[in-house]
Amino acid sequence: MPRALAPETREGARKLRQQGKSLKEIELALGISYGSARRFTKGVCPEKERSPEVGAKIAETKAATHNEWKRTARPGACGTYGCKRPNCTIDPGKCHSPLSSSG
């Protein structure tokens, strides 16, 4: 079972959050992602959670940044933006690394 899915990891994250630890501290202490730390501790310390307005602003900024990159990046032969493989055979829309040299 992946470490982040273990019930003891979730409980450990919640205990650390109750002790006042930041999400970054929880991430480093348990070896899980920041997003997992955030999900596991949601509701434990509501006063430390971001407001819906802040969350919406972050999502909007991420979307704008991605859309700007997508506007300037050229799609590869497979149709994936940023793919640099001239003869890529991966189906259009499938996720793959644009830096990989095999296709």
C-alpha cells in the first residue's frame, strides 16, 4: 500500500496539524505530498485553511498561466502541447512527458 494511503499516515497528519504544524512541515515529516497533507487535514484547524476566495484566486492564476503556456507552446505530432518528438505515436490527448526522447 502506498505510504500516503495508509490509515496511520492520515492519522499522523491530523495529529501534526492539531499540534499546529504547517502543511509543509507535515509533508516533510511524513514523506507525503503537500496536496495529500492538505486533504488529510481538511477541517482539523479551520482557522488555518484558505478561504474559498483565496482558493479560487489560486485556481484562476494556475489556469491563466497554463493557458498562456498552451497559447505559446506548439503541439507535437501527437497533438500534445510541448511534445518535442517529431514522430510521436502516442494517441492525441494522452499524457506523456514532452522531454522524453522515445515515442
